[in-house]
Amino acid sequence: MMRYVLFLSLLFITFSSFSQKGFVAPACFNSPGDDFGVRIIDGKVYLISEAVDSAGVKIKDRTSSHNFTDIYEVNDCKCIDAKLLSKEFGKAVTINSSWYDGPMSYDSQDSIVFFSNTSEGLNHGKMGIYWSKKMPDGTYTNPSPFVYNSSYYSCIHPFYDDATDYLYFAADRDSSNFDLFRISFKKEVYGELELLDSLNSKKDDLFPVVKNGALYFTSNRENGFGGMDIYKSTDLKNSTILDEPVNSKFDDLAIYFLTETRGYVSSNRLQNGSSKDDVFEFYIPKQKVIKEIEVNDNTQLISELENMLIELEKSNDPKALIIKKSIEALKEQQAQIVKLKSDLSTTALKMMNFVDTSLSISFEDKIKVYEQIIASEYAQTTAAASSTSPSVPNSSIAMNTSQEAVAATKALFEKINKNEVVGQFLQEYTAITSTMAADANELSFIKDTIIPFVADNDHLNLKPIVERLNLKNEEVNSFLNSAYPVTFYFDFDRTVIKKDEEERVNFIANIVNNSETGTILVEGHTDSKGNEEYNQKLSMKRANAVYHYLVKNGINKDKIKVVGYGETKPADTNKTKIGRSLNRRVVVTFTM
């Protein structure tokens, strides 16, 4: 029982299957015996090990057939006896006893180190917590016993939370099993003892550690993965079991965080459930806090465009063609991205299987590879979130970002590129990042160009729209002739363009000058007053008046064709004054 309680071995390792929730690797300082309970104090790594005792020899606990544990400092992947500079003796002395010792913790505000051992002797078989204060000269005071140490029960696994000034620990004070407690401890003054009753189970609850306000602990309670498991509580009332690969069907315990994503843990899974515990480094990627959506989910914009299309088709507006083509382009690109994302995810899993199980890739490089993949997923999701927001990033910036990400990924994977799945990942990653950039560009174009174009009848720059949507010539000509015939009206028997219609010339010039192949057809018309021969000549005079005015205003004369129809193509009746005024006209149409 003593070994079972004291040797709660740290965290996890992945084998043949890759998990997006993290991975582990054995620490370089594991010994042939049990190793667990890593802590970082003043930048130094300490752990509990049964390798040798402070005298350099192995001493066994007769009741468990295991060596007694000591606290060790890790120096260049080697374990050395943990010592503190004693104020009393003026030299470094061991903090270990001849029996069970560890783990350690530290109050950085008051410079107090906590540890647990059996300094009072093994006869009563109980462990206690002790603390020593670091003095300004770097020496430590003699250890002081924790106020709740007892010869009737053990107090073990101290952890001091600097943020709240609480000392957490485990003790079998009120039952035959170990429970979690905490007590305020500030300026060497104790507060009231709290039993964390809502968290404790009918089994053993041990190794408390606080990270970012959450309490992590180890328990062999029922309904776990198997053996000892790691749990987390954010309110000291409810707890959740950490997912694989942190926990397994073996014993997993004594988690300790270096950062939000990295740390140490112990487990006997490497030994396939034997009694030996080893320390593992772990990496758990930080969870995204942005809204989870499909890559470049354009559903909202497509829905808005479909509503516009319905209204335009109701009024037979030729611009419905532009919106319809935009919707088709978005849907096609979105389908392509979804497929690319699926392919990349599958390949990423295969690649990480290779990376995680590779003996030639260091733990640090594995993390870099992993974070690069996470970063790529984050970038894609961020791009998607941006694409559905009112403001879309400049497409050139998006493309540059994608190119930089691809370059960084290629550089990172150079050393492992001998594996074909890595090459496949790079190829698919390049494809999806470039497609993502193109999609962001497409969204920006639709919002900044197409929608304003449809909404503003006086604004037209058709060339980029034709190129982006790949419109066919017949589609363009049909659209222009239906949507943008420009009509000039004339007074009776006159060929002079009215002042209030001169502004139409700028509109025409904008269309033609933005098209390399665009041409203008100028058609002259009259009412039926006068004879047909006269009206034919009059219609040509009117058409030529518009022709010369267009040329005068910068339109290439080679792009203009002039024709007169006389009175043969009336737009309205010639029996009324209003009808005749509508027939005295020149109609300008466009082809591309």
C-alpha cells in the first residue's frame, strides 16, 4: 500500500495511433526503478526516484519489496541527490531521509520550499510535510514540520499555489483512503484547514497540482480508464477525467505543467502495466478559442446572394446572370476546399503517426511539426471566420501569408521528407493554402465589386467581372444589350445632343475603355413625321452626332459602328406626341 500510494507514476505515451489531443515521450532521466513526481523549483527539475538513496546504495522497503524513494535533482539528464544550502551547517545538505521522500513544491513569494518525507522514522509508517525558508544569503532554515503532521496518518504530496496562497496536499486523516485538503499559508501563518469533500472519492485522491486556476489530481476512483487516472476541477466541486493520451488503461498520475501545453507525467504503460513507473514529457495542444466552422464556410454569403437572385429574377433584371454565376463560383470553390481539407486531415493523421513513432525525430522537433499542423488548421479556420465577416482581408495579404506558411512547413519537414506521406502532406497543404487564399480573394471581389455593381445602375466596370466569372461572349453580349442600352432623345427634326444627356457619354466610355474587345453599335431612329427618305437621312445624322461626340470624348472610333433605321423601328406609337418623342432617339448598345 505504501508503494502504491507514494509511487504514483507520471503521464502518457502514444503508440501506433496518432491523437490530436497530444503525445508524449519518455524523459531522458528515467532510472531502472520507479520515477515520478516531477517539480520545477528555481528553474531546476526535481523528481522522486527509487534508483539509489542519498548514501548511494539501494535500500528496500520490506513490506513492498521496492526501494525507498528519494528526491533527486536532474542535471544534464542525470539524477543527483537533492540538497539545500543549510543556514545551520553552512553547507549543502540532503533533504532526504532514509525512507520515503518527496515530492517538492515552492512558494515563490515567500521563498519557501515544501517536501514530504519520513524524517521522524519509519516505525510509525507515516509521512509528513516539511518546509524550509530561503534566506537572503541563499541558505535555507532547518525544516519545520507541517502543523497537521501526525503519527496516526500521513500528509503527502504538497503543492503550493502562488496565485491563491493555498497549500494543497493529500492525507489519510479522516479515512483509510487518501483525501485532498488545502490550507491557506502566507507569511508562515496557517489558515483554516479545508477538506475538499466534493472532489474526494471513496478511493485514493492524490498529487494535487494547480494550473491556471484549475486543480489537477490523481485518483483510482471507479469509472476511470483503469488504475490511477488524472482528473481536473475548475470549481473544487466537480471533476472531469482527462482524455487520452493523458490517461490509459494503466496507472497514470502526478501531472505537472511547464506551460499551458507542455509538462511531465508518470505512467507504467511503457512497461505494459508492470509495477515500474517512468516519467514522460507531454505535449497537449492548446484548444482553439475561435468559433469552429468549416473551412471557408460561405453559406451566409451564398444565402444572401440567393435572396438577391430571387428578387432580380422576379423583375427580369439581366443582372441576375452575374449573381447566378457568382453563386456557382462560390459553391464550386467551397466544394473543392472541403475535399482538400478532408484529404489533408487524413494525410496529417498518417504523417503524425510517422512522426510520433519515429525514433529519429526529437521530442522538440515533434512538437514543432505538431504545432505547424495546428497552426495551419488555425489559419484555415481564421480565414474562414474572416471570410464570413463583413470585412474580408486583402487577398494579396492572404496569399502572402499562405506562401509563408507553406515555406515554413517545408523548411521544418526537410529532415523528415524521406517519408512519402510527408511529401504528400506538403503537396496537399500547399494546395489548400493557395485555394484558401484564392477563396478569400473571391469573397472580397464579390463583396467589393460584384454586389456594388448589381446595386448601382450608374456604375459599371464589366471587364474584371467578365474575367473573374469566366463569362462567355454570348452571355456578355446578351447581358449588355438587355441591361445597358443607352438612349439619347432628340427634339423634333433636330440632331443636337441635349445637355442633360451628355453625362451618358461617360457611362459609355467607361464600358468600352475597360474592354479590350468591346465595340459600340450606334442606332439612329426617327418618328414617322416626314417622308421615309428624309427620316432615313435624319436617323443617320443623329447617329453620327452621337458617334462624333463619343470620339470627341476619348472613345476609339474603330470600336464604333453607326447605322440608321429611319422610322422603321419605333419604340412607341407615332399617334401621340409622347410616343413620337420616344421614337426620336439614338440607341447605343455594346458587344464584347
